[in-house]
Amino acid sequence: MFSFFKKKKEEKTQEELPLEKELIQEEIKQEQEISLDEVETAQVDKEEQKEQLSNEESQEHKGFFSKALEKTFANIKSVVPHRKEKISFDDIEELLIEADVEYEIIEKAMDGLPEMITRKQLRHRLVMLFEHAPNVDLSNLPKPFVRLIIGVNGAGKTTTIAKLANKAKKENKSVILGAGDTFRAAAIEQLSSWAQKIDVPIIKTKQGHDPSAVAYDTISSAVAKDIDNVIIDTAGRLQTQTNLNNELKKIVKVCNKAQEGAPHQKLLIIDGTQGNSAISQARAFNEMVQVDGIIVTKLDGTAKGGALFSISNQLELPIFYVGIGEKQDDLIEFSPDEFVDSLLDEIYTQEQ
Ligand SMILES: Nc1nc2c(ncn2[C@@H]2O[C@H](COP(=O)(O)OP(=O)(O)OP(=O)(O)O)[C@@H](O)[C@H]2O)c(=O)[nH]1
């Protein structure tokens, strides 16, 4: 039926029916306008959907922080048991001490605040403590993107590598691991069993062999196989600090030989249960190889969640992720806003 009319329309010439042609043109124009409207509506819908998703993600993250920080919040609640609109300077100071924020940092954050402090005033100051932003453009990563994982034994390096690899895989990115802690056989075994569990390839060697060679082979293999991510483990302790220093420096140099610009991130793993006492140890690593960012582990098991403020501010480094459990999914991207909000939700009523 429609094709019949269409055919009829086609048969009519310009000379015969100018008015009808005009009408058809008007019809086409309207159709085009409608489809443009539809595209615009679809775009708005998409934007709204995106915003809703990121809001949901943000709520989800806040939920994770609230759960992980239960112990820290219990301490805070002992100072301010009920939510308020304004909280006194002294109470804020005390609750930040309870959360294990260093006193020097508390003084810095609260300098010049009034006797009664609103949520908005405190929020601004606390978020400002995380002013050190990542220096890598995460939207335009090199391939392979090479991350070197450093930190003391027991901080959670191996587990965090598994979590990072798992996250990349979930985002449909390929990953290869390098078992660069050749100092201890157990470290190689532990990383191998994680690699098997999350089904990613691993380059390893025997205990005592050169970790730089492992790093080189892992990057070369990633280049040859077109793999997106390389994550390399390193030893947390050697016979002496000088040995560790030399070894880490050599690994960095060799990574750059295997691929110019690598490692793109040197990530320091810090055990969150150590609170502020981890800072001096972190400084030592930062002096050996310039660290690009921090991952704080075991945030779930500690009442010292406030130490994140001091760790980031004192070391002048961004926190990329926090570990909130022992499983492969227990890693969340760190967001200063969400972290501060989940803390303020415990003590303040919502800002009107
Ligand atoms: N609760 C909790 N435990 C964690 C977290 N991250 C790591 N762990 C645990 O901390 C312990 C040490 O973690 P590893 O990953 O073995 O630490 P490592 O730095 O590789 O240490 P070595 O194996 O000694 O070199 C393990 O029992 C992990 O399960 C976390 O975010 N939360």
C-alpha cells in the first residue's frame, strides 16, 4: 500500500504538480526534524543514563567506604554520637585524632575555621588535603601500560597485583604478570597461584635470579603479544637497604630499555593497618625510585582510616586505590570526594 503511494509520488513530475512537490518536501523536512529530535532525545537520555550510572557508582563506592571504615567510624562516633548541623572546633579536632589523622595535618586542615563548623566548611578543607592528582592521563594509556609494584613484605603487594589484574580483565583488557620478587620462592609461588586463579599469563624465573630480567621478559612478551597491561612484582626486602635500592633502580632502568617510558607507574603499596607509621617507610621507597601513586591495603581491618589524609598529604602523592578485603574484587578506586563524604555522613546532617 505504502509503496503504491510512493510509486505514485515518483511518477508525478515537477511541472505537473508543483504544490504537491512542496507538500512532499515539507513532509520530508518534518520527518528529518523528527528524527533529529529523536537523536537529541536519545543523546539526552544517554547523558542522563551516564550521570545516573556514575551517581550509582559513587553511591556504591560510598557504601564500600562506609563498610570498610566501620572501625574508624566507631571511634569518630565516640566523640560525636549524633548527627548535627554544626560541630564545635574542639570536637572535630578530637574526632580527627581518633581517626588517626596526624596532628600536623589536622592543624593545617583546620587553620582559620570558626568555633562552630558546618559540613561544607569541613568538607572543603578535608578534600583539599588530597590535592595531589595523578600525573598519568588515564584516558590515553600507552600500550603496554607498565606498572611496577613496590612496598615492604606483607603490605599486600601480591594480593593487590591480583586485584589489579582482575580489574583489568573485567574491563576486557589483557594482562601479563611479572614475578619480580625473586628473593623469596614463596613470593613467586603465591603470584603464580593468583595468576592461575584469575587466568592471566605470568613470566617467572627461579629464586635468586635477576628480577630485572623478569621485568624485561614480561614487557617484551607483552609487546610481542599485544597485551594491554603489564604488572611487575618486586621484592620488599633484601639483605640490606642498599641492595634493595640498587635492585629497584636497576629494574626501573631495564623496564625503560624494554619499552621507552616504562614503567609508566611505580605504585607503592602501604599497609593501612599501620596508619601514620607507614609514612617514614613510604618516604624511603619514594627516595629510592620516585613513586607515582599509592595503594592503601587492609582498610577494612583498621580504625586508622584517617591516616589516608596524612599519607597522601605528607608524601605529596595521590592515592589510586584502596584494598578492602582479601578477595580479588576487594579493590576500589579511591575518590577523595566519596571518602570525605562517607566520613561526614556519620557526623553531619545533610547540608540544606
Ligand atoms: N583484610 C585485608 N587483607 C589483605 C588486603 N590486602 C592483602 N591482605 C592480606 O595481607 C596478607 C599479606 O598480603 P600479600 O599480598 O601476601 O602481601 P605481600 O606484600 O605480597 O607480602 P609478601 O607475600 O610477604 O611479599 C595476606 O594475608 C592478604 O590476604 C586487604 O585489602 N584487606
